[in-house]
Amino acid sequence: MHIQDTIAALATAPGAGAIAVIRVSGENAIPLVSSVFKAKSGKILEDQENHTLHLGNIVDGSRIIDEALVSLFKGKRSYTGEPTVEISCHGSPYIQQEILQLLFRKGCRAAKAGEFTLRAFINGKMDLSQAEAVADLIASDNAGAHQIAMQQMRGGFSNEIAQLRQELLNFASLIELELDFAEEDVEFANREEFQELIAKITRVLKRLIDSFATGNVIKNGIPVAIVGEPNVGKSTLLNALLNEERAIVSDIAGTTRDTIEDELSIGGIGFRFIDTAGIRETVDVIEGLGIKKTFQKIEQSQIVIYLFDAEKFRIQNSELKIEIEKIKNQFPQKPLVVVANKVDKLSETALAELKSQIANLHLLSAKNKTGVEELTDKLLQFVNTGALRNNETLVTNSRHYDALLKALEEIEKVQLGIDAGLSGDLLAIDIREALYHFGEITGQVTNDELLGNIFANFCIGK
């Protein structure tokens, strides 16, 4: 890693806009930018105070490229922990490229994906889990994902892990010390206190591991499959949920032959709704492929909405119940919401009969958009929003989840060793492994390959 180079990149989204920000970081960042910046005040950039703004022109020799505002971050008091300059110029793509090419000619190189945040990690401005949270924060597209990323970026998760690691490290040091006095047969580590610590670590690790199921779906969105027979209003329901004409609606059965997906934020949680092909017996090859894909989408979904036409309930009563039971039996772990559509066309008597026949039935008219809000409220009940409200630590990163599982495995080995009365040297082996996996999460244990994999997923300029 060439972390001594001075790097530059566009920190704002590419394309035209009111302004663009070009970030320059490295030991030579300030004198390098100073060589192409002429302040209106006539002052030299290197001589100015830290955290100050300066108006002037970006120049290439005698040619003025743009009037810009330069932000100065000296020493370690910057995002990257090294001298940094941010150039706020006009948002013309031409101006952006002209300034970047000028900086490259002066000795900068183009920053790689995530290189600014990588330098922040290397320079101790944040640990590895906080650095990963930066990418999650940029990618967050609903309130829940944003809250989790902010909590992790502020260090909530890493502080919890660091505290456990430090407590375990303290005991590990005492056990290692015992090895130096093996002949005297002394114990520096109180075994009762050690037992209590191992039990505490086990509880915390299990809680964090269990939180991954909730955290992952909040971060990535909850897939919801809308299924049912053809022409029961699945596409109309999708349009009503999204409040736009996303799917083609027709009286012709089998209009939807492929899945249509779109996302919606409900109560700060992202849901991804999937409109599927109608389930029925068919000789149409294309429609048959669509129905096959419907069952694949049910398999991939977290929640299933089964929609049927309320008007046809009396005619199809037995077949409908069989179909509902079939889906329940085929996907027993998935919450199933049974919804009767087109209830606006039924009398009160027919509605009462309908509700008496199917338990926990949800009634709506997708066409009139009645009952849609109640349906979204019902979907929200399937998500553990209590953890979000209480600002609990939620694990969303599969790398962290894997490291936690491995750490728990080693801690359970330590517990078995204590129960079996194993000597300190044997306990120390498993303790070191647990400490290793804790260190993997925060970056106290790392390598170039791991860092490359993590930061390759960042955007350029961050």
C-alpha cells in the first residue's frame, strides 16, 4: 500500500451540479494545492490557520480554470489523519476533470476506491468496523439502515467488542503469567471470576449473533413476495403500495409473466415487494417459466402475501384453502399474510361470512387503496423494530457475523476446558484464538488482502 503518496479524487457524485468537491490528501497535499491556487487575499496557503476557508482561483500557469473555495485541514486533524485540502469548485464535469488532471500533473495520483477511509483507519482515526460503517452509511436508503450505520460508525459495536476483548486479554495475561511459574503451581487468575467473565462474554456474543437476523434484513431490505392466482390484483396491489403505476394491470389472466420488484420504506424499514406470475395450471411455456420463478421468489422472500379475489371465494372456497395450506406446508418458516382483495364489491353479509371462514384474514381493495395502510402496518409487525427504538447494537456485516461465530466457538472451548479442569497452557490456546477473532472485527488483526476486499467496495473519493 502506497500510503505516503498524495492522492486526489472527486468526493461528490460525478456529473453536473451546483458545486463539486475534490479531496486531496497526503503529506504534500497543502503545498501541492498551493502551487495551483491563488487566494483573493494574496496569502500563501501553507501559512494559514488550520480549519480555515480560502476563496481564490485554481490556475494552470496564467490560465484561470475556476474560482473555488479551498478548505484547509492541517496535521492529523482531518478525516484521513493526514494533511488534507478540499477544493469546492463549480460542478461542471469539464471543470472537475481540468482540476483533477492539473493535480495529477503536479504529482498527485488518483485515489483508489475507499483509499481516504483506508488512510483514516491506518492513521487511527477509526477502527475497521467503523470504517466499514462509512460504506453502509453512504449506501443507506431508509431510516433503519441509516440508524444502524450511524450507531456503528460512532463506535457502539466496536466499543462493546473492545471492552470484551480487553477484559479477556487481562485474564489471558494472568494465565500466561502462571505458565512462567508452572513449577510453583500458583494461580494468578481467579477461576471464579474467570468463569463469570466467560459466561458474560458468551451471553454478549450470542446476543450479537442473534441480532444479525434483524440487522441484516433492516440493512438490505425485507423481500416480500406477492403471490396468488392470475388476475386477483397482485399488480394492482404493488401499484397501490408504491403509489405509482409500476406494473401493467389488465383483465387478461397471466399478464405478469416475470417478476417485478420495487422498494418502499415503511416506518423507516426498507421492504422490497415482488409481484409474481399468477399460480395456476398452464400449457403456456413462457407463463410456466414465470410460475416456476414465483416459487423461487417465495423461497428467497422473508414474508409472503397470498392474495385472492374475494368475489370468487364462495366458488373457490375449498380450492383456496388447499392452496393456502400448500404454501404454509411448503414454506413453514415464512410468515404468511392472507389477503382478500376486491372486498369493495361484497355485501356486509358476504364479508362477515368470508372472515368467519379464514383466520387472521386481511381485507382490502387494491383498486381503491383501502386497507393498504393497515397491510403495511401488519408487515411492520414482523420486524423487530424494538431493537432500533432502544438503540441496541445490531450486527449487519457478514464478516463480523462470521468472526463472532468463530469467537463464540473458541469461548465455548475455554468453558469446556475450565469445566474439565485443564491447565492454564491449554486454556491459553483457545483464549488466544478468541482474541484473534475479536481483533479481526476491529482491525487489530488484519492483512493487506482483507483490507483490499473491504475497501474495494467503497466509492471513489471516500
